[in-house]
Amino acid sequence: GRPSGVLFHSDQGCQYVATKFRQKLWRYRMTQSMSRRGNCWDNAPMERLFRSLKTEWVPSTGYDSFKEAERDISYYLMSYYNWQRPHSNNEMLAPAVAEEKLYLLVLAQT
């Protein structure tokens, strides 16, 4: 398929800033996102997510098939990580739960 609104996030490695690579992204209508030069904090949220995924979830032996990896990683991101996994900067609430709590708080104030 050809999904729309795809974001390709990377660092500023030479392979990602190369004209040929950027032209491919443009051809497939993908938006490129990369951290600013010398500012590692731009990349920190994505790096943290991938670290959690790799260390907490993905089996050390890998997956037997792409379909298995897609199903398992989708579950991790959309169910476990967003709705169940506690996050220290959200008062130990999962991101979606913290957002719901904030939404209800704002709604109660209006």
C-alpha cells in the first residue's frame, strides 16, 4: 500500500542526508524528521521508545516471520506501551491513561 502521513525519523548520518536518499523519501511522499545538529535531545523520545521495545519486548532470538513481528510489536505499541506500561514522567501512569486523566480534568474545569 501507500500510507499517507508517514514520518521517517533518523539522526543526521551521512546516509540520511544524502540527496539520493532524500529524493526517495520525497518520491514516496514521506516526511523526513531528524534531530538538529549537536542536539541529541531532539531524538531522545524516539530513542527511549525503541530502547524499551528492544529490551522489554522483542525476543532475543528475534521473530520467525514478519507477520509475527508486526502483530507482536503492534500489540506492544498500541496496547501495552500506551495503555498499561507505567511511565515515570507521567506519575507512573501509561501515556493514554495520563492523557485521559488530563482530558477529564480539563473537561471538569470548563
